[in-house]
Amino acid sequence: MYQSKAEQAFHGRNANLMSIDNKFLLKGFDFDDNSGSMFKAKADFYHPETKTVIEFKCHKLNHTVSIGDGLYLKDNKQAYAGNRISPEWLQLQFGWNHSAVKQAIVSNELWSRGFEYVVVFHDDTILSKGKGLRERDYIAEQERYRQLGLEFMYESEMVYLLDPDYTEIYHD
């Protein structure tokens, strides 16, 4: 049902959300990446009162621009580094499922169909490069997400998201 222990713990802290343990909500939704390759998407949770689809993440998003680009970058990095780099790290760095571009494509399509889509980060997620929080990197990463039209927040900010009277929308 859950893709990770962190996702399960998130749901435990936010029991008012519906877990999307199948693709019922996004069934019939096809998406195209920036190269025209079709893909399917599965979100993690849904809040029916606000029609909000939630994708939960514990790591910052990468900037892979297409499915093929992600596969190419992962393969090249793996070929260069061999087994010195874990498959999990490669997936976080280059995987399409961890791409801000992919999340923005899904967000924009769902928004056009009357749904809100928000990437919710665990409160301990560092949205900056390297180890530790560097303010300029943090701000730059947030700006990249905003330029893509991606709505995002930390888990502790969800009180606003789950309020049906909250009307701030980041889409034009």
C-alpha cells in the first residue's frame, strides 16, 4: 500500500487524507514529458474536501527534463562510477519519479481538470545543494519549483492546505 516507511508515517500523522493505494484517482490521465513520451502518474494521497492530490517526498526534487534524459543520465553516471554509487542515490538524482519537471507536468494537467496538486516535503527535507542548509541554494531551489508552476510546501504548512477556505493558488 505504501511505497516507503516515511510515507506510512506521514499518513499516520495525517489520517484525514485518503491513501491512494491504486490509480483510481489518476486513471484515464495520460501525461506527456517534454520529449513527447507518454507516462502515467500515481500520487500518494488525496484530500476530498479540498480536491487536493498530494505527492509526499523526503528528498528535494531533481531537474530531469524527460524520461529518456533521466535514463541517459543514470546510465552514464552508473557507467562512470560503477558500484561506488547506490541505485537509490541515482534514482533520487536522475529518476523521472523524483523530477520537479514531472511533478509540474502532473500538477498543471490535474489543475486544468479541477484538482489541486501539491508536493509535500517532510519537514526535515533540505532543499539545497550539498550538506546543510545554505540560504541562497534553498531560495534558488524554491524559485526553480515556482518557475515550473509547482505548488509545494513542508508538512508543517499543511494546515493551510487542508482548510477548505484556503484559496491561495499558484497557477495562472
